[in-house]
Amino acid sequence: MKYLLLSLVCLIIVPFTASAAVYDITFPVDGENHFIDDFLSTRGSNIHHATDIMADRMVPVLAAQGGTVTYAPIPEPSWGWMIRIQGDDGITYNYIHLNNDTPGTDDGMGGVENAYAPGVRQGSRVERGQLIGWVGDSGNAEWVAPHLHFEMYLGDTPINPYESLIAAKGQPAPDPDPEPEPEPDVLGDIDLDLDYDISSEQNEARTISEDKNLVTATGETFCEADTLIRTQELPAVYYCGRDGNRYVFQNESTFFSWYDDFDDVEFISAEDMGQIPLKGSVTYKPGSFMVKLMSIPKVYAVAQGGVLRWVQTEEMATALYGSDWIYDVRDLPDSFFPAYTVGSEINAR
């Protein structure tokens, strides 16, 4: 366990996974569907703590267990419409990517009335098997097939829903030792020659000083170049550039695009910190992730110097980051945007 040294989050916890118990639930998708055991699968740099139940848009979503709706955000968050239910059995259930389209379309204009069932709002009581919403592709599922991202938690510990879903559907459990399937080609059949290359971007920006093209200071400085610093009084972490100035990490996701942990962060006094000029913000490491502004429906790749380049199509995203590219997209709050520059869109050569 490490204490998070950034202003937006106080603590990083690596959750343990609960034992593979089978819980008595109602199957949450009332219509034709299919799913696999994709719990703990790798999604970019993330781990999947859910089972994705693939189904068509507007297929009814049912409460797996009766309980209280503890979270049903309005308006739609960047990750999509979702409902969280604290179940009567002590399990927390999350239903994510609920529908955001006008029925019969893929317009993203469906509104809350086509995401949550009538009467289902934060604080309301629902019964097991009750209609709570509809399958969709909202949020960061817009460019993948409609599905219900279904999570179960015991306290803060994620539970694999798969065996409980199998039991709820009345299907026999699969062979515990199936023949291994060949590893898929993550790029599929998409091979585009694009004017953005991840390896080249990363090679040209091995440090934040290189990314920002900082000039080495010639006079006295108050911190060592290319080090991480913070004070005891405040949680913010700064990067000391070779120009002698400090640059703040806007959030933990940006930090982890550059570093694996906080082991190299050095504590200095508030007085010493005050002598180091604050020059700006650290932007995402080029080639690490794509980003999406919360108010603009575009996905951007990050180039050197915090330049954002629009990834125009799903095919381009797949060519760059593979078929699971959606899990390499990070939300960029509008307040962070001034640290970046919008460049030219990515094109095929």
C-alpha cells in the first residue's frame, strides 16, 4: 500500500479478489446475450473487474438482487450511464454503459429516460428482478458493441460474477481445463501507415524535460533536474525540470503514464519548495494513452510537448493500440486542457 502523493486521490489500494463463491442472483440481462469469463483480463493498463454481457441495445436490464440505489448519476458521466445497488445480500452491484441512444438509433441523445427505468433514481428501493434500465454503449463503450458491464463487490473487494451468472442462467459450468485458444492478433487485419508512431513518440520524450524540450539552466537552481519532489504539508507531486522550474502532475493517471510508483519522490521543506518557480503542468507521456475531453466527442493521441492529435476513426485507434484500444483512453477534464495544444489530426500516409 502506498500513499498517493497527488492532490486528487489520497490512497492507492490494490484490491484483493474475493473467493469464487456462487451468489444467488437474478440474471441481469433479460434477452439474448452472451458472455465469457473476462474477469481480471488486461484492458490496456487496467484490470477488468467485471463480466461484460453482450446484448443488443434496449434489452432490459434487471436488478440481480433487491436493494437500494446508492448511485445513479445525472447527467451522464464520461464513463456512461450507470446504476449502483447496495444489495440486501451485502453485495454491491454496478451496472455500467446503460443505453444513451434514442430507441432505434445510435445518436447518443436518448437521455436519462432511456437509460434508467421509471422510478429508478438514486435513493430509490428496487426489488430483485425489477427492470432498472436498458443495455447500451454509453460512455467509453461508444465504439464497441453494446453490452452490460456487470460488477459485484464485497466491501472494496471485487468478486468474479461469472459463476454466479452461469448459475443464474441455468447453464452448466464450463470445462475447468479447456484447450487453450491461440493468442489473437491484437491488431487484427488493420495495418495502416499512419503519420503518428508510438515508438517514435516515446523515444523522443524519454523524460519530461525532453517532452517539454527544456533548456538546461546555467545559473543556480533549487532542485535537481529530473527528480520528483513534494512537501510534507501538501500531497501534490512536482517534477523538477532541467530548466530549474517545477511542473505539477495534474492527476494520478498522468503520473503513472511516466512512472511506475512513488519510490523516487523526495520530501523537501515548504520554504525550499517556494524558491522553485512553478512553470506549468506535466502532460501525458507521448504514446502512453489516448485522451478524451469530457466536453468534446473526440479521442486524441498525445504527441511530444502535450500536442493532441485527433484519432479520426476506430480503425486508426485499433492500428495504434490494438483491438482493446478503448481501455487505453483516459478522460481529460476540461480544466486540464490549457496544458495541451491541439495539433493536426492523424492521417494515413
